[in-house]
Amino acid sequence: MVTAFLAALLTTNEARAYIDQRCLDLAEKGPPDGYDEQAQEDFLVNYFGLSTTFSPLHGPIPNEPGHGTIGLELSAIPPLGCAHRLVLNYTKTEDTNKSPLVPRPRVTFTFPAVGPVIPYAGLGYVPPVPLLGMTNVILSGEFGLGIKAGDTVQIGGRFHATMMKTVGELAPPFQVGGTAFDDLYISSTFGGDLMVGAAIDGITPYLALGFTDESTFFYIGDDSVVTNNFHPYAGPTGSLGVDGKIKRLRIDGEFYAAPGGHSLPDKTAASVTPASKYGRIFTGRLKVGVEL
């Protein structure tokens, strides 16, 4: 769950910085040319917000009008390599690869058609259940419109938004063995997609292309410091997937990509480097549900 891969996310000082044994060789070489500490930290907070965006996981028309689906989404979180885990000028490794998946219950309902237009809405929710000393809540929503262009082709558009909040020991104490304090991480994403698909014998391959904007807030309880994100993700996203139906069972899978943003950095940032460094994710997502 989100708690696992947010734990030990960011710190700005550590008395005895820990370096993963697998990252020692790279750390000894030092930061590469063009390394920017702010951009490195911003990549991390952006990465975990992008991991919970509310991508389609359905075709341009999720169900026949008057029907809905309730199911469970599993989003893969690709492990980060040493080049992104090393911070503080390559003197410390962040422990970010603890959870490979984000589970999220989802429900979608397709409303009766209004002329040629078929509206639908969806909701995803992870309740605030304490786990491993932390509490997470994720609330997501979508609203979309689909049109049948003939017997096979479907086109549509959708708006989506997600709010994620985590409370707990997200960053370790500044000194190894020191007193742990609760931290607060908040991420919000919203955006829109244009979609096209082809419904053939209960299987609908689809493509969604859109734009997503992200904002983050990270409060470190150890010293009451707020870690600013000078390069929030604002850029393209895409999904290539298959929406399948077997009787009442619906199975949806997609490849999701947020390849890199084109945000306008705050003028107080230390430097301005290519926006693609500030956050990106390429991952797979699966949803299994029952049609109602």
C-alpha cells in the first residue's frame, strides 16, 4: 500500500546516512554532471503521486447504459534504481522500493444515453485504515462521455482527479535511532483524456491520450520543515489497454505512461533542468470486477 513505498521518502539531513549496498559503486562515483538536489527530491515526491493517478482501466464506454461495475484495481509500482534513490549529493539512499502494488477498490456506472452521448462516472476509494503505524486515504473520481460511432468504434473523453494523504513516519529520524515523529504527505492529480476503442465480441482494445497536473505537500515532523516541490509534474499521459467481459466478469488491463512533464519551475529553484527529470512513470495496471 502507499505507506510502504512512501516510508523513508525524503530527508534533508542525516547524521549517519545509509547507503544501500547495491548502490555503493554508483555512490562512490558521485553525482553525475547536471545533478540537481532539488530536482532529485522533486522526482521522488512526483513519482509516488503519479503512481495513484486515476487512469481509465476501461474502454470509452465502460458498460452498457444503465449498468455498472464494482471491482479492485492493482497498480504496479516499478522499483526505482539507485540513480533516483541516491540523494544529498549521493551520500544517502532512500528506501523507496517496499511495496510493488497499490490496491484500490473502484466502482463505475454508465448512465442512460442522452441522444448519441453516453455519460458515465466512477469512484475509487482507499479508506483511512492504520497499517504499519501509518494511515492512508486515497479518493479518486472520474466523469466521462462516450459515443458509439457505428457498431464497433467508440470515442469519448473523460476528466479524472485523485487526492492522496498519508500520515505517519514517512521520513526516518535525522539521527539513526532517534525519536520518530509523524509526517504528512499529500498529493493531488487531475487531468483529462481523449479515448478511442473498438468493441469486438466482448473485448474492447482502447487508447487514451491526455494531460495530467500534479501538486504535492510534504511536512517533516522531526523538525517541522515543509519540503517544497519546485517542479510539479504537468505533462502528457497515455494508456493502452484492453477491456474484456466474460458474462458478468470484467477484466481490464493497461499499460500506463507519464513520460515527463513540461512544468514551469519556480524562479527560486536552484536551477532549471529538463522537465522530464522531475517525474515520470511507466507501469501496468489491472482491474477485476463484476458487472451489476
